[in-house]
Amino acid sequence: MTIHPPVTRTTTAAEGLPRWRFTVDEIHRMTELGIFDEHERIELIGGEIVPMQSKGGPHEILKTYLMLHWAKRLPEDLLFTTETTFRLSIDTFLEPDFVFYPKAGGWKGLAASTALLVVELADSSLRYDLGRKAGLYAGFGIAELWVIDAVRLVTHVHRHPGPEGYGSVREVPADAPLVPDASPALAVTLADLDLR
């Protein structure tokens, strides 16, 4: 008989004190019980609950027009979901602004291995999205990540994920086309959107 050591349910906070390590299922249950409001803006990273920054006007305007743009051009074999709880592991979920994935598996089939493109829109959260969050996406093998600066309309295109981050990161200005590897039909030029 093999005896397995118990799973460590703590994580260490910045000040060095141990903290309880939550799972995605526990967060879902706490939401069902009303401990968290279902619209509460949080992410779970390595078992730690991380409050998300509030969204500004440029973020919401850009999200609206990208949603309209992509809904009209979405190929029959793909789906996209906005601001979904994107479960990456037992103790990590993020809430990307957009995630594109194969229609065949549906939302229940959405996982790090099936996500074709993740898009994060950032105004006040740009440093976090380009740093810690991009590192998480790369570590989970997300093939392509776009972090769009909603104020300057500059897109940071991340490709070739690995444990140390993305192997390729390039800045694309607003007047240049953004073409995802997974589906050229979803190409967009931010400067051509009627943002108002």
C-alpha cells in the first residue's frame, strides 16, 4: 500500500505568513453561498484570491466594439466568451476579456490546451497584464495572448509560450492589422473601429 503525503493547502504570502490555499471549486461554492457576489471581480492565482482593478471608460468602449467586430466575423467552427471564469488548474482561474476556442468542445471544453487566443484589455491594469498575468498564461501554454492598451491602442502580441514566458512579444500600433495565428478571419485594425 502506497501512502501519499497530504496535499499542502497553504501558500505563503509576501510577508512570509502562511495562507489557506483555495481551489476553484471552493470559490464557486462560496459564490453559491453568497460569500462572494457572482459579479465580484476576483481571480484565483495559485490558491490566492486576487481582487481585480476596476475597468475604466476606454476599456469598456474598446470591449464593446471588439465584441461587435468579432461577432460579425466569427468562423463557424469557433466560439468566444467575454469575461468568463477561465479555469487553468485546480487552484487558478483568470477572467480574460475575450477567449476564443473551438466550437466542437463548447464552453465546457475550454481549457488552457484548447484556448486559441486570449485577449486582455488594459487601462489601469497594464503592468499587471503584461507582467504577472502574461507569465501565468505562458506557463499554462496559452498559444497566443494579446494585451491591448485601451488608452494608447497599442497591442502587445505574445506568442510561443514556455515556462519562462513568451518567446515572442511584439508591439503592434493601432493602424496596423492584428491577425491571430489561429484564425485570420478574426483580423482587426484598432484604428478602424468607430470607438465612441
